[in-house]
Amino acid sequence: MVLSTSNGASPTVYLETYGCQMNIADSELVSGVLRAAGYSNAESPENADVILLNTCAIRDHAEERVLGRLSVLAQLKSRRPEVRLGLLGCMAQHNRARLIEQAPYLDLVAGPDTYRRLPELIRSARFDPAVDLRLDRNETYAGLPSQREGGVRAYVTAMRGCDKFCAFCVVPYVRGRERSVPAAALIREIGELAEHGVKEVVLLGQTVNAYRDGDVDFGKLLRKVAAIDGLERIRFTSPHPSDMSDSVIEAMATEPKVQPYLHLPVQSGSDRVLAAMARGYTTGEYLDLVARLRGAIPGLALSTDIIVGFHGEEEADFEATLELMTEIAYDSAFTFKYSLRQNTGAYKLGDTVSEAEKSRRLSAVIALQEAISLERNRATIGAEYPVLVEGPARRGQGMLAGKAPQFKTAVFPARSGVVPGQTVRVRIESATAHSLTGVQV
Ligand code: 5AD
Ligand code: SF4
């Protein structure tokens, strides 16, 4: 039985997603679960029977955006009280009590391990909100069909949760303990995607290279995925530096389908700050790892995550971060101001860096990275890359866009007959800090 609508048609759901790739993949799973329960997708919240927000709790800013959106949707609900309004994901898990108090119009609050029960939860949401925030250390959603966007690339969750407990991070508290999707289920799912024309798969996990199913570690998993016919490219995100084992490096170096790109979050260039963050490595160990990776994988592109203004970060620590970024010369970086998160190890320590100072440090890391990215991208001018075509470029009529192996966007004039999913050779002629432009050869 599904939720019935006043005119007897199948009920519709509008789902909005915030946050990381894992959340986008979770939303595809939620859509799959709800479709199996008889729901169809609504194009906008105005005409939906159920409105769901899949939320992120990683920084305060992410939560503020969702709270703002919720107050707009509350007005819609006051006009159409029969609408069911629900909050899913990390913020639901993080803010349970406060949310129910601050947003009394919510019909549903559901954490990231409850999506199998979602149809039931929506049905039971009546006068009191239906709340399910149980974390389940065994839930991997293995075998549940996702409703994907389609396209040449698919994101597939390989492991969920995190056991690392970095001092700044709320993820282990909201997503629970580390658990891996059984390899057999993953191989089946990716095999089906390849049969349906998917060319590239991105394996996802908060610490994806900590993957383990019996004797299948992440390196072995990469090899198994590489054996799938029809699949052309394999990527993964995000690995943790401490789990970057020889097995994984060897698989990257020897399996041609595994692409030469790695997002390797460093967070800080100061050993003192890294220790306070409980990251589990020193800058020396991280630099050794980068040297081993670059030695084993020719043409490897690297990106990273940087946090500025963590508790106790002094000017000298910050400068050490700038130095490390310069020394490594990342192809790109995601940069963040430290945001104090309740429950985390560092929460009680509070903030020691003012908001203005965090902004100054953030501007400096962004400016440095822009210059390095531009230099790295300009160095590709004249080179030829196999580009997996994704579709029309966002800007520039008659242009196609796709990704080079290094995950850099390449834009080039469309030749007739070239379609998404095809790999073409592109010679790079110009570059900005964010993309490459070239011609098909
Ligand atoms: N404040 C700022 N950035 C954070 N991240 C995680 N937690 C916080 C926080 N409390 C960043 C880290 C991580 C990325 C996904 O988000 O850099 O790698
Ligand atoms: Fe958060 Fe650290 Fe786990 Fe990454 S490894 S999800 S930063 S606790």
C-alpha cells in the first residue's frame, strides 16, 4: 500500500539534495526505494505530495542553507497542509532534538541508515512527526535498486560510515561505523550499469580505501571492477592517506582502467595541527606517500581538502600549509574555514581563530591554489588526452565537454557524429585554472 492522493493517482515526491557525492548517491537510493513503493518524481515542490530534503551537517554553513530552505517550504506547507515534509540524512541525525523543536512543521526526520523503511515512515507521519534515527552498523543497502540520473558516469557507494574520528569531523557521529558493501553485490551492480552503457564508475566511501569484504581489500576490489566488460574508467573518492596501501597503489599503477587522479585530503601542512586533528599521519609521511604515488603512476593528478583556522592554528601553522601546497603543487583543492561541530573531539576546545582571520587565511589558500592550478593546467598545452565525452559544454555553442584521465574538464568543438560515451583524442591548446580547451585530433 502506498500513500494515496486525493485523485487516486500515484503519489509524487520531490527530493532535494545537499552536500557530498555520498548524499547524491543516497538520494538515488531513496528515489529507487520510493519508486518501488509506487511513488513518481515531482518536478517541483509546488505539486509534490511529499517533499524531502537530503541534508549535510559537515559545516555550519551547510546547515544554515537547509534551515533557510525549510522556512520557505514551511510556507508552502501552510498553504497545502496535506503535504508531507521530511528531512533526511546527516543533519537529521546531527540535530534531532533541535530540529523537531525549531521546525515543528516537519512530518518526518530520518537518518542515513533508515532509507529502507522510508515508505513506511512517510505513511506513519500524521500528527506527530515520524522519527527514525537508528544507526545500523550492518546496513549497506546492498542490492537495493537506485534510480540514477543516467549518463556516462555512475557513482556507486562501496562503503559507508567512518571509524577515523578526526577531531573536527561530524561524519562518524552522523553516518556511524565503517561498513563495506559486499564485493559480489558491487560487481553485480556495476556490471549491470556497464550493460546499460555506463562507461565510468566512481566508487564512493567516506574512507573508501578502507574497504574490506573478507579477503577483498580495496586494491583487490579495484581489480575486480576493472575486469568488468564494457566499463572503461574507474575512479574513487575519498581515500584516506593512512589507508593508501601498496595494494591500492599497485592496482592504480597496473590497471589501465583505474584513472590517474587521486583526491587525497591533507587538511593541514602543520604537524602540530595534524596531530591535534587526529589525522593519523605527519607531513613527512604524507609527502612520502605522494612521492610513492607519483613514482608509480605517471601523469597522476592530485587534489586535496584544506581546513584553515582549526583550533590552535597559529600563523606559522598556516604558513606551513601554504608551503606544503606549494611543494606538492596540487592540481586543485577544496578549501574550508574550520566550522565548530557539536559532538566532535575538538568541539569543547572551541574556536581560537577569529572569523575575520579565517576569511583572510581562506582567501590566501584560494589565491595560491588558483595560481598553482593555472600553472599545472597550462603545462598540459600541447599534450593529447583521451577524453570521455559527457555532452554539450556549458559555455560555448557547438562545443563538447568531457573529462581527461586526470579528471580535468576538456572542452572542444563538436565534430559531427561524436556522442556522449565515446572517447576521443583531444589536443590541448589553452587552459584556465579550472578547465582545458582543445581540438579533436
Ligand atoms: N570544518 C571545516 N571543514 C570540515 N571538513 C570536515 N569537517 C569540517 C569542519 N568541521 C572538510 C574536510 C573534509 C571535507 C569533506 O570537509 O576538509 O575532508
Ligand atoms: Fe571525517 Fe576524518 Fe572520517 Fe574523513 S576520515 S569522514 S574527515 S572523520
